Amino acid sequence: MHLETKVDWRVRATCRDEDPDGLFVRGAEQRKAKLVCIACPVRTECLAEALDNRIEFGVWGGMTERERRALLRRRPDVLSWRDLLDNARRSHSFDDEEEDVRVG
Ligand code: SF4
């Protein structure tokens, strides 16, 4: 499955009906705040949006500001996080399908 378009993914966000300020807390509070992202069905889209747009503040895609900064520093070569995460998802799905064939 491809990452959803910029517009659609937000309507499926787990945090959609939550207080938006809850994700824009500071420092260590973000580690607690990001728990809402664990089961979010659009976590990948959300993270790609934050990384590609260098959004500095708040929790996005289950990552704190600090975690995203560290990731961006580690991977300055990535031109499109959206493409990278989309490809990773596709190859993961392919691996799962192969495993299903082997098991079945
Ligand atoms: S990953 Fe977290 S911040 Fe992003 S849409 Fe989902 S719940 Fe909200």
C-alpha cells in the first residue's frame, strides 16, 4: 500500500479528536505524549510529513522532536522520507507475503 495522500491521512489520525496541545508539550513530556501514536494507522504518513517538512515542534509519527532531529542528522542523504518510508512499507509487505507463501 502506498502512503496516503497529504489530505486523507489526517482524517484517520488517532489524535484527531484529542486536545492538539497534548502533542505539543515540551521536553520529557513528549515521551508520554507519543504513546497516543502507538496504534495510529497513519503513523508513517505523519512521520514522513514531519521529516520532509522539517517540522521542529511537537510529537509526530510517534517521535519526539529530539528523536526526529537525531534521525535527520543520521540520514542527511534522504531527499524524501515519504518515498523512503513508502518503499520500506512495500518491501515489508512483500516479505510478509513471501512468508505467508512459505508457511502456507
Ligand atoms: S502518529 Fe501520532 S501525531 Fe501522528 S497522526 Fe497519529 S496519533 Fe497523531
